Amino acid sequence: MKKKFIIYILFLIGVLAHGQQAPQYTQYMYNPSTVNPAYVGSTGNTRIYGLYRTQWVGLEGAPKTANIAMNKPIEGSKLGYGVSVLSDKIGVSDETQIAADLSYTLFFENDSRLAFGLKATGNLLNIDYTKLNQYNPGEQVIQNNITNHFSPNIGAGLYYYNKTTYFGASVPMILNTRKYDDLNNTQINQRYHLYLMAGKVYDLTYSLKFKPALVSKIVSGAPLQLDISTNFMFNEKFIIGAAYRWSASVSMLAGFQLSHNLYIGYGYDTETTKLSNYNSGSHEIFLQFDLLGKNSKVETPRFF
């Protein structure tokens, strides 16, 4: 019975770690390249992005995610590229992902564009079972830590956009990979995710813009996840908004354009499920920095 109990606990940790399968964000709309490689280079300049998210504060072993990314167009070509490093810590697991993205863009009339993207990733997984409460220290599962388990993957995406609108579809990890299999009867597989996204900017007044956006994540064997957000931009400086994750959480968003190059944003989520009884919400902060050339500028009307 003790052995079955330990296996059950490990299964729950696995569900927490990989049941949501990919890291969860609230402010996904500011760095779509995380899930869609076709986005890289679309801003027309070098963009550096950093995010830190602590989820379900107060719940032991809850996810903590950090992401640093850079993307830019290749001057004189239709290509763009990007690189990113992601750290995702959940319970006794610690996963690091390094990704490289490449995009190719077709240009159409009315300044609309369609980009195709490819993503290559390498994941390193570490699991330290000694951090668990051991009810029977002699069990084999407790002794078999996982150290730097490497798994490669590939992804692809499409991204259509103009100055006020975007649509995207992507599968950032196409290959179904096995994360681990310690006892030959307990394993967790990384399944592919299909992401659909869209957004549009409306000029309500001279100084006020409104942007609704959504992203849907479809995973085999898991419920459909749908995030809907609305944001308002005042005087191209201050942004405030709200988001709703279907049957999961509601969020408040805020951001400020500190300078022509630097933007900072914050998001707070509160659960709408029974999980809210065991945590005090989730916090997310990010920085976005644009490196501009002498003749380039940030296209603020895009707002994405």
C-alpha cells in the first residue's frame, strides 16, 4: 500500500508538472514567439523580453517560471530569428528549455504579411525525489533521481498580421516524447499542443486604443483551454486590462511604457476553481526592451 501511495503521489506531481504540459502565461500576447516561431522578426527591430511567473502562491511545490527571449529580423531579407531560455520549476522537477526560432515572411498589399516559422528545442529535465516526504525510504523510486534527461523537439507555426490585426496557429512541440519511466508502469508523455491565437486593435479615440485578444490551447487528453483578454492603451503610455481563462481563473493586467524602448507589465490571476482555497493567486511580471536603429521606430499602433 505504501508503494502504491508513493506512485500515486508521483503521478499527481507529474500531472501538475506536465498535465498543463507547457508553462502557462497570462500576458502571452506580448511574446507570442514562446508558442509560435513565426512571430520572430515581425516587430521590425530587435526585441528582448523577460518574464517571471510564480503560480498559486502559498501552495507548496507550485510552478515558478522564468523566460528570457530575443528576436529580430535579418536586414535585407525576409527572414527573422529568435532564441529563448525557459526555466520551469514544479514540485521536485526542474526543467530547462533552450529554443531557436526561424521565420520567413511573405509581403502582401495593404501592408499585410504572412510568416512561416520553425522552432527547434532542447529540454533538460531534473527530478530530485529526495525532496519528497519519504514514508518508506527503501523504495526504489526514491533512489532513482533524474539528472539532465535530454529530449529534443521541433515545432512550426503560421502568423498573419498587419498594423492592427493578427492571427496565428502553431504547434511548438510536434514530437510526442516520453519524460520518464522509472518503474516501467509510471510514465508521463509530452504531448503536442495546438495553439490558435488572434487579436485586433481598435482606435476608440485619438488617445485611447482597445485590443481584444484570445488564445486557445488544444492538447490530446486534456480539456480545451481558452484565454480571452481585453486591454486599453491610454496615450500610448499606460495599459490596463483583464483576462479570463475558461473555467480556471480571472486576471488583472497593467503596464507602462517607461520610455520609447522600455515597457514593463504586471499580471495577477485568481482561481475560479476550488484550488483558490489553497493559494493566494498567481503573479507575473515582464520587461520588454526594443533596440532601435537610427531610422527605426516602434509601431505603437500595433499594440502587440
